[in-house]
Amino acid sequence: MTVVLLHALAADARMWAGTLTGHPVLTPDLYRLGTGEPSLDTVVDGLARLLDDRGEDRAVLVGCSFGGYAAMAFLRRHPDRVRGLGLIGTRAAADTDEERARRLGFAERVTDPALGPALVDATAPLLLGAGTRRRRPDLRGRVDEMVRSIAPADVAWAQRAIAARTASFDVLAAYTGPAVVLAGAEDALVPLDDARAMAATLPRGALEVVPDAGHLLPLEAPEVVDKALASLLDQREDS
């Protein structure tokens, strides 16, 4: 069973390097899947076409941050195609009015040549936990390089698509397949309560909180993520 690994905002497939080595995985570029007006639905449409082209009727979806929103949007539209679900550093709640306005403001500023570079430089460190930044300056450098390489227009498109999303608690409550929720104890972008709420809503949702790690768990704690995903893959669908 193929595992589809969906990357975070201001990141790309590089964040999944080494994840589930030896298992068939797909790491699509979400910025290329989304077309037209910003909407997670267009990402879902692109992902469905990708799976169709590969002859994959079903898959395990694992999404981090932006990728988690895309995974939940896919689950809403194609619940029968999701064999298992992994949610990392993401949340099922919709943005509040204040959060939406802040996100849309970010989208405007990030494409401004006078403001964008400084905004990206200020945001990149928030993707890693404080402990990771102290212990792994090499990883901070890799993440900074990855974030700066993402086109500002792609980041803006994704932010607008995320801002337009609806809450997904109803989708999670209806999903009876195996699921795991992973959260970094030092995630500065998604509160731990959001992870707890998702795990409590999923009928078979397991929660794992990773100490001394932040938003990008596949890079900060790859062994923990691999172990959790291997366990997810081992679970019977009809348990």
C-alpha cells in the first residue's frame, strides 16, 4: 500500500527525506497540484488524478501542517480511498476571523519584494522546536535553505487556500480507519490542544506527543515518525 507524504507550508518533499525507507511512498509537490483560485479542493483534485494515473485506488495519507489540511480535505471528498491517516503538526479547526486575517496578510506581504525576505527569515525558525534549534544548528540551516527556496507566490497561494478551509472534525469523526496524530511539544505554530482534539475525535485516533521537538517532526524526530507510521501501516483496517 502506497503512503502519500504531504509536505508542510513553506517546505517541499525534502522534509520527508528518509521517511519509510523501503516502503513505497509518494511525495507530491502540493504547489503544483493546486491550480486556479486558492482552494484545498484543487489540491485534492490534483492528488486524485495523480493516484488515478498511477493506478492507485487507495492509499495511506500522511500530512504535516499544510499537508494535513490537504489530507483532511481529501478524506472529506474521497473517504473510500483513504486506507490510513497520519496527521502531523496540523489541526482540524478552521481559522478564526483573526487568524484568517493574519494568514491573508502574510500572503500579501510574502510576495512583496520589500517585505517578503525578512518575513521568511523571521518565520523559518518557528518551524523547529527551541530544543532542536539549540541541538541541531545543521538542521536549522537546512530548513532555512528549504524555506527560502520556495517561491513566494506558492507560499501565498497555499496560505490563501488554507485560510479558506472549513473545519474537519465531522470528517474525522466519520473516519473509522487507523489513524495517528503526532505533535511536537515545542510546536510554536499549532497548540498541543489541537492535536488532542483531533485524536479524541478520530474513532481510532492514537496521539503521540514528541518532547523537545516542534512543527517539522519528520525532520526533527524522524525515528519517532517512522515508528508511528510503521505502526499505522501494521494496523488492520477493520479493527
